[in-house]
Amino acid sequence: MKILVTGANGLLGYKLIQLLSTKSDITTVATARKKVNDLPQGVDFFELDITNHEQTIEVLLATKPDVVISAAAMTQVDQCETEREQCWMANVVGIENLVEGCEKINCHLVHVSTDFIFDGSFGPLDETAIPNPVNFYGESKLAGEQVIKKSKLNWAILRTVLVFGITPDLSRSNIVLWVKKSLEDGKTINVVNDQWRTPTLAEDLAVGCYLAASQKATGIYHISGEEMMTPFDIAQHTADFFKLDKSLIKAADSSTFKQPAARPPKTGFIVTKAKTELGYQPHSFSEGLQVLKSQLNR
């Protein structure tokens, strides 16, 4: 089976390439807008900006994968709110281009979406919950889902929540790394205590993508951790785990943060369907921190 991954330079993309390269029955094709450093042996690379229609079709026709895992996206929520055209290009037009290319070669599409398509009025949520985004990022990701649902493809949409992890040259931080570095630097941090999520280890999301791709699963799956936590809880757990000063962490409610984009108050996922149908088994949050720590010490 040949699997092509978009967004191979991102956190999920990196973890996916590392995972797929260990599977002897899979030929892996990594794609990204810029060259991916330190590709595992045997992984092919093609430059690909999914917002470029011609290039997208060209790469898919040249590589003819059995499955495309769509991990490229614009995910910075506030930037999506203020740079809407760029966000729409990445999260909707890019998906339209991918779908067209996939239809030409009749391949399976596994697409990564987000909990931010929901309004956060309750949680945790299963796959039957009705989307109602409260920000433009969520709107764009929901529109991308709808493009896929209307296509002629066999597809799986994997929604996820608050992904954390580390790569050797990670360009963007995430909540665990931000908390760890801030506390190590002796900085006081204000952390939201009135939003709830089920934080997801990047390795778990990569495994979820692999399981869906290798089984050519169809439909919508929620892929995340299983523990409902606020960012404040996450910060406290991170401080405890790395033996850092918890007194630097101050609880704050979301109304005190002036951000361009609204956040859904309560999401988090019920992952029973993914566990039952795909064989997905997420780490606990503490186990996830252990995975991250072992990579920091390499």
C-alpha cells in the first residue's frame, strides 16, 4: 500500500512519516511546501502546496497513492480569524484540490479535522454531535469536511483535540512545551481554567491516521485522549511531571484574554467508536508526558 501524507513538516506530519516508515508493507510519500529534513530511509519526498491546483493534481498523478492522509492545514486560530482569505485557501480550497486529484486516481482520503467545528456548549462529544463553529478556523475546517462528504471518494474524517508533542525542529510550540519552557524560565503564566478539552498525544493521532488508512476505514471518527482537562489542569500536571514550580501558574477565566477568535468552552471527545472499529488505544495524559520526556532526552 502506498500512502501519501500532506503537511509532512508539521507535528502530526512528522509523527506520521516516522510511523509509516516502520511499516514494511507501506510505501510512504511525504509532501510539504518545503523540504522535510531527516526523512527516514525509503521515504520519497515531493514538494506540494495544496493551495496550488496544478501542482496538487500533478503530484497525485505522478505518485498514484492508494491513500492520501490530509494533514496540511492552517491551524493558528487567531491568525485564521484575522487572515481569512489565507485560512480559506489552506483549509477549503486546498481540500477541493486534493479531492479533485484523489478522484482522478480513485484513491482513499483520510482527512484530519478539529473539535473547533463545535460551539462548546457541551462535551465530551461523539461523532453524532452537530457542528456549529464559533470562529473562522472552525468554519473553514467544517467547510473542508463538507467538500469531502460531497465528493465521489471513499473517505474518513478524523477529528482531534489540542494536540501536543515534540519534533527535533518543531517550529511551533504547543501547550505542554509552552508551560514547561515558561516555568523553566521562571515566568508567571496565566492559564485558562474554564475551557475543557481531551488533550491528544501527537503519536496517538498518528496511530489513529495509520489505522484508518491501513483499514481504508470510512466515516467520521473522533481521535483524542480520554481525560477531560482544562488548560490549567494540563499546566498543573505538566509542572508536577517535570518537577517545576506550580506557584508560577495562575488560573484565569477566558474572559480575561483578549483574542481575535472565540474559543468553544467545552469540547473533548468520546473515542469509543475509534476504539471499537479501528482498534485505537490512546495513552493517558501522564503516559503522553512520559513519551515526550523520553524524546527530549535523546
